[in-house]
Amino acid sequence: MTRSISPRGINRGWVAALLALAMGVSSSAAAQESQIDLNQFRPSELATDGFAASTPDGQGHLRFGFQVWLDYSDDALVVDGQKVVHQQMTGHLMLSLGLADHLVLFIDMPYHFMIKEGDGVTALPTPNGMKHSNLGDLYFGGRFNFFGTREDVFQIGAQATMTINTASLASSQQTFAGQADTKPYLGGWFELLLNFNAGDHVRIPIQAGYKLGPERLVGSPTTPYFVGNEFTYGGGVLIMLGDDQFMISAEAFGRTAANSTLDFWTKNETPVEVLGGFKWLPDFGFTLGVGGSAGVTAGYGAPDWRVFGMLGYTMPADKKAPDADGDGIPDELDKCPNEAEDFDDFQDEDGCPDLDNDSDGILDADDKCPNDPEDMDGFEDEDGCPDPDNDGDGILDVDDQCPNDAGPPENNGCPDPDRDGDGVPDRIDNCPDEPGTVENQGCQDTQLVVIGDGQLEILEKVYFKTGSAKLQKRSWALLDNVAAVLIAHPEIEKIRVEGHSDKTGSLKFNMILSKKRANTVVRYLVGRGQVSKSRLVAKGFGPKKPLVPDAKTKEEQAMNRRVEFHIVTEAEPTK
């Protein structure tokens, strides 16, 4: 069979053959030869794509969209100069639904409102000049975005589209409205989608695919048209203006036969169109577009010219409130709309970066305690952390008389002085100005008194005659030791001398006796010991504060009979 192509040339043999077909060939045979999907313009799947050029864009999770298209083409099929299909008008109702951020499902339901044969003899089974309408082939499929968004330079995706021969199912005698009447017929179209975003205003979509279809041969013996499996391709340049609300498009698309018995790029099997158009894509979701195209080859379905228009709608994405600094806090609530919040868990709701959270003059970047102000007390102030106990002695600086020098609570946080250098701090040194030993409480001689916590602890008892307040001589040495300690420690401002008894006898007697014995000790310390009377106060408690409650044995009762020396910090009455 000859493969020479002479599109739009006059061939009288082809005219004769067509006349023979019109008179002697069955209408079904003629219909079979003309059962192809002639309209090669397939609108892009999303309203935000180009006109014929698809991008790898998604549509957003559960965002619904639709498009209504109408296109009119002139002289879509001319064989040997005869206009087989002179005019064609096709509409499309397209639906789309986004799933997650990467998948879009779509469906295209075309309808051919008019397919008008030419003024010459044609392969159509109807008289010359007749018009007819027919449902087209249904397209449905999905798009998957593998990589990239509108914000990236490069995007890549893929589409898989299935077709059903609904045109033939609607009318077994249809012509040029869809694929052949095979039962069943299910075709496929697989495409790779690429897109380059050249800055904010230029998008360059490119696509290539492979379309499966039943093999048909139409045309004349001298100008045959083979229709079957095809390679498809397309691309364009989309100029985006006005914050992507306006699109100016320049595109090209086409296909060529993919059959082992036919060379690629033969003219009849390689329809190519160039296209230009304009879209308006306002923020509220609707899209309006108009454009036109023209065939640049004589391939089947490439018209002399084509015009089209579309109306689309895509559910708008959730509008985000203006956020100039991009910190996620709307400008209307952002006290610093041009400075991003630092989100350091300190007053993050106001939208202002807090370079010095605690306002201590040390920037957070250098502040080890950015939310706690430095106390600026001259101790490690450069780290930004407050030091409530500079010397680490367990006494807070507010109560520490020596905040930078560790000391015991007994000395108000100050280090213990040791005037005589004997290793015993002055506050517990019975002889602070005379070197002694630790065993002797800082003295050279053995001691009977220890300066304890809140009291002078005596290592022997104070003895009195039985039932009397008269002091026994064996206690003189002990009381002399007490007096010496008091003389050596004038900082001990007052001592409460307490007398205690056991429960033997009446309570009244014991209360009086314990107070008398305390008075005896005070008189001894003042008279013999030379201790100022103002530093001493006597108290008698009788049996009310026993060391051994419910004492029964003589030893236990003896323990309850005692004299104690308590250091007091507040003035107490002397009577």
C-alpha cells in the first residue's frame, strides 16, 4: 500500500471510490471505517492547569472542582482536498477531586453537539451536508504528584487515564465521535508530567504519553490514515500575572502513530496544533478562559483553526490570614507583624521575638537562664542566671550576712572565725582567745560545758541537797565552767536557766522547788561567776517537761530532775 501523503490535494480516484461506497457499500461498513475519536483537543484536567498542557499540580485534600468547555473546529478532516468533516463542536463536562496533597481523581464526559460533513463526497453514511450529534468517549483517571509544588523549581507527576467507548455504545452507527464499536472496549492513556517554575511568573509544563486504541484505517487508497496506538506529547509556556490570578498561555500538542508497520512522524498520523489563550483565576475559585488553536500538520483531527472557551470552579483553599513575617500568627493579632516570633515558650502569643525574655540586659542567646532574670549582685552576673545562694552554703543570699562566703546557719551564713587558730570556730570555742584542743572544746583544760545548738550542754548534773534548793559543792566546778563560757561569749545575750523535777510529791511543791533551784544557779553565776544578771533568767517547770515520761525507776526519775541552760534570742521577763 502506498504511504505517500498528499493532504488537501484533489484525487479523482478517491472521489470515485467514495461514490461507489455511497451507492454500494453498506452503511455499517462505512461507519466502521469512520469510528475514530477525531477531536484531538483534550482539555487539561484541572482548571488551574494550562488549556491542553497538564501540570503535576495537586488540588488539595477533598477539594472539588468542575469545568465546562465548548470548542469549535473547522475542517478537522480533509482527504485529497475533500472536506470529510467540515465543522465540529464539542462540549466537555469535567469533574475533579483532590485526595491528600498528591492525588487527583478526574472524569471527562464529552458530547459532540455537531459533526458536520463537508460539501464533497465523504465516507459518512449520511447525505452530504448533514449534521449529527453524539456522545463522546468517557475519560476517567488519576494524577499523582511525585515531587514538588508551585513553590519548587521542578515538579514531576504522572497520569493514568482510562477510556470507554461510550460513543459507540450510545450509537453503533456513530462517526468520528469515538472509538470503534468493539465489545467491550477499554482504552488507556499513560502520561509523564514535568513542570519547571522559572521564578514567580513563568511555568513550563512538558508532557509525554502513550495512548492505547483499536487499530482503524480511514481515508483513501492514496491517502490512508492509520489510527491505533499513539505516542502523545505537549508542552507550553504559562505566564502568570497578578499573584497567579491571570494566565497567558502558549502551547503545542500532538501525537503520532505507534505501530510497527508504520514509520513515526508520518504526516497523516501526526496531528499537531499550536494554541494560545487567556485565563482569569480569581481568589474565589471560579476560572474563565478563552483561546484558539490552529493545525500545523495535515494529520487527522488537526483543524484549520479552533476556538474554545471554558468556565471552571475549584473549591478555594482555606484562606490564611495575612502573616507578613510568616510566624503563624496573623498580622491582626501580631504586635510585631514584621518580626517573626522566636517561639521560646515565653510570651509566644504576642508575635514579638523576645530577645531578652527576663529583661535582665543579657540577650537570650547568651543567657543560660533566659526566663529568670540575673540578680546582678556582683557574683557570676555574666551568665544570666540568678544566684539565690552565691556561696552554696544553703542559706539564701537574702538571709546570708556573708552571701559570697560559705558559712553555717549558726553564724548567719558567714565563715566561722577562729581567733586563736586552734581549729575550733570561735562560736563553739569555750576559750576563743586561748589555743586549745578540739577534745577540750578549744581550751587547754577539760571542759564540762559544750556550746550546742540553742543551749549550753552540761556534761554533768547540777546537784542539790534532797528536797532543797541548796547547791552541793561538787557542782561548783560545773557552774564555774558555765560562767567562764558566758564571759568568753558576750554575743550570747541571754540564757534561760530551767529547773525541772520529777513527779514525786505534789505539783505545787515541785513547781516551787524547781524555780528555787533555778534561782540558786542564777545567783551563783552572778555572784561567783561574775555574769551580768541581765543575761540570765530563771524558770521553774516542775515535772511538766520530763525527759522520761512515765518514769518509774529511780534512775529515770533522776534523769527528770535536772537544770538546763537555754540560749534565747528574744527578751524574756526576769520574773
